Amino acid sequence: MIDVFGLTAGQFETFFLVVVRTATMLSVFPVFSAAQIPKLARVGLALLVSFVIYHTVPVVTPLGTLYALAAAVVSQVVLGLIVGFVAFLVFMGVQFAGEIVDLQIGFAVANVINPQTQQQVTIIGEFELAMATLLFLVTNSHLLLLQGIGGSFHLLPLPYINLDPSVAGNVMLFVSQAFVVVFKIAAPASVALFLVNVTLGLMARVAPQMNVFVVGFPLQIGVGLIMLGIGIPLLGYVAPQLFAQVPHQMDAVMRGMIPPTPSPFPTP
């Protein structure tokens, strides 16, 4: 019998699979996957959370072969990536809403580096993402993600998962809901800037001698920033409701991965 660090083969495989699933989810989850957090700290957090969860998870039967262990590892990685992507959709929607406003104001030509993704993003898009991150931490929504990791082992026991077609349908549904969030957040500023552009177009027809570009650019910036300031309290009201839906979305996706239970009655 294999004895690694005082663990049997089944206990070692159980702990290893718990670490794989936990580390994969934390590497995709918002806030936890931020590049500002040192890699050593993220590894330590994954091991700490895995150690706590391990004592609540039933020990799996030793898988026996390397192929079976590889299939179990792939199952945990796929599960972690899909669930993490669903949890990150809200933040993607908030950032995209800011980028739409940037495009209409004219700030899209100026980009900054997002320290979380190490990609170039627009100014207001990064600002909206930072506000959403602060609200996410203030409302303790990050604790809901940790609870989701622990609850996943009771909903989806180790070692394998089953990718039901409903998983793809749920993911597409949540992506479409994220686009609805984009339009809700960007709507006030977008509608106001659209009316400004319409007004400037009418003024250009009435007074062709007026330089619309000289007047319009600062006017769009002013109106956009005013509407952005008005929309910040609305984001504080809407964001907690969006964060509260994330655990339910994660639960719906994971329920589509539950392996079928074999019937206790023999098949004739």
C-alpha cells in the first residue's frame, strides 16, 4: 500500500484532487486571480483552503491507474475553469459597460494597463472595474465564492464529472445576462451622449458656420463625466444584487455536471 506523508493512496489522491479543483477555481475567480497578489500567496491560499476542505470530503477509492488519475485531474480542471468563468462574467460586463461609455466620450484612444489582467483597457472601463471590485469586497461577496468551492465537493463528489448539454446552455444564458448588465450600467451615460450627438447634428445643420467638433468634444466629456458621477450610486445599488446571483449561477452550472447515479436494479 502506498503511504505518502502518512496518507494512504486514497487519501493522497483525494487531497491532490481537492487541491487541483480549489487552485483552478481560485486562479479564475475575480479578486483571487489578481496579478497584484504574489503567486506564492495564491499557492498558499489554495493549499490552506484545500486543507480545510479535505477534512470534510469523503475519501475516494484508489483510482488504480495513471489514466484514471489523469481523467480525474482533467475533470477537476474543467470544472474549475467553467465555474470560474461564470463567476467572472459580472466583472467582464461591468468593464465592458465602461468601455462603451469611453467610446462615446472619446476616451477610447487613451488606454491604461489593467493590473489584474495585464491588458490595455480604457480609463472608465478600468474605473468601473475598480469600483465593482471594491463593492465586491465590501459586501463580503468573496466569501460566497469560498463557500461555493466548499459546497462544490458536496454537490459534485470526487473524482469525475459529467458534462451534460445543459451546462453549455446555462453558460450561454449567463453570458446573455451579462450583456443585459452591460446595457443597464451603460444606459444612462449612453442615452445622454446620444442625445448630445443628435443635438450637435441639428446645430450643425442650423448653423453650418459653427465648428461642431470644437464644441462637441468638451461637451461630450462634460456630459459623460456628469452622468458617470450620477451612475456611481446606481452601481452601488445594482452590484450587490448581481453578486448575490453568482452563487446561484455557479450552482446551476455544477448541477449539470453531476455524474448519473447507477440504478440499484439490474438491467434486464
